[in-house]
Amino acid sequence: MTPAMPAHPRQPRGPRELARAVWPGVPAGAWVLVPVGSTEQHGPHLPLNTDSVIAESVARLAAARLTAQDARRTVLTAPPISYGASGEHAGFPGTVSLGHAALHTVLVETVRSLSLWAGCIVFVNGHGGNVPTLGAAVGRLRDEGHDVSWFGCGTPGGDAHAGRAETSLMLHLAPGDVRLSDAVAGDTRPLAALMPDLVARGVRGVSPTGVLGDPAGATAEEGRAALESMVSAAARGIAAGRTDTRGRLVDPSAPTPAAAPAAPSADPAGSSPAPPATAERPPPAEPACPPPAASGCPSTVPVARAVPAAASPGTPSTVPGTEAAAP
């Protein structure tokens, strides 16, 4: 039996959090889940840390579930990486974007450091703009021999950004941070119709409020159900350890890692198409490090791959989109 979902799961804090641990209490070979989010606008009604809140909540609850399923393993949640690639939101005050090259370095060096004592490492991603860099960084690290993968927090069928899906999640996770009276509908066109304008003009050029979708009808109960779905999917995927060629964890019941494309997902799915190739350049090369020791995590087989290009720190990173469309 899995543990019940708490009413407001951000509040409880416990020994499974790496930040609150003491070093003698951290066992060698522990599994580590690293939330990756963003600090970016989410309309006039949601806080800038929305993606980070969602990613951290999924990671922490998945860690608790994995531990409950097998008490012999230690699963820790690391502090979130709260700055991502958010150049598409640069037109809004409050947004802070590292860009793809800097984020790539942060992800790579985080894993190289964790691998000195940790077992398998999983990035739990809450922001679509981070996806191209996650694929590139995790691919590089797996080629180096590190036991690392990533999971995208997804709400299949949800709107693109700061709409009903994310508003529902935040009403459940952090209701005091939601300014529901300020919520407005943004551009509600399907993502395929939005995409040319998003690539050309960024989010503000398409929606002056920053909303892509409609928050109307959002409820905490709907957010609770969406969170439960994401936590269950994360726990299943991490326990099984099956990935696609980008190191992204896939549903263990899927026929093959590359055979079943994901359904369209809202922004917290951690998914996004890449921007035009003319605006991109590869992240800077880093020295390779030796493969880590065997971790005892579910086995994943590194796959040789070309590293996708990533935009420079000063250029718009990506536009929101669907997991299926990500490179």
C-alpha cells in the first residue's frame, strides 16, 4: 500500500531531505532525486517559483514512495536547482534565466559531484525550457558512465503555461501563493497554432499577461489528482530504470523506450520543442571524468548519441510545448 497524499505536501520536512542531513547519516550508494525548476513569470496569479515547487513536491513524494516500497534503499531529495533556461519569458520582470550553456554545466557538475558517493541520480524536471539541455547533459553523463536519468513532471492534455493545470497544482501545493482574483485567460489557441508566434516573438509577444491557456475552473482537488498521477509515474519510472535515448525515464509498460510518444502535456511536464537552429550553439566542452563505481540502481545502458545544440545564455531558450515534440 502506498502512503496517502498529505493535504499540503510541501510542508512536512524530514530526514529524506539532503539539505537537512548530516554527513554521517548519508549512506554511500543512496539514490538522489534532484528537482530542476525555474524562476520565471507564471501570469499575474502564480508565483515565479511555480515550476520549482511542482518539481520539488514530485521529487520529495516520489522519494517517500520509493522508500516505502523497499525500506532497504535510501532515497534522498536534493535541494532544487531553481534557475533554468527561461529565455522565452525574458520580457517579464522577475524572470531569471541561466540559459542553456550555463544550465548544462550546472547539471553536469552536479552529477559528477554526487557520483562520488551517491548511487543512481534522477533529475525531476518541472520546466519545459530545460528539456533540450537535460537531454544533452544527461546523454553526456551517461556516456561517461554515470548512473543518471531524468523524469518530466507532466499533465497530459493540459494547457501550455500558467493555465488551469498549473493553477490547480499550485492551489493544492501552495494555496497561499495563488492570487486567484488576478487570474486571467491568455492565448488559448492549440500549441501547434501558437508555436510559430512563440518562436518568433517569445511569450510576451503572444500573451501580454504571460498566460497560455485559461486558469478558469482550476481547483485544489484537480491539482491533488494531477500530483498523484505525476508522483506515481515518477516512482514507477525510477524503480524500473527504463529510459529513452536522451536518458528520460519512460513508462515501464511501454513497448520500447522510443516507441510510445508522450501525450501533449502542460508546461510542468518538463518538455519543449527546441528553438530555431540558427539561434543555437553547442554548450562548451568539459573535461571527461572517470566512470563512477557501480551504484546498485536499476541498470540503464548508456547509448552513444550526438549532443543536441543548446542556445547561448543570452538567447531565448525554448518555448513551451509538448514532450512528444522535444528533441
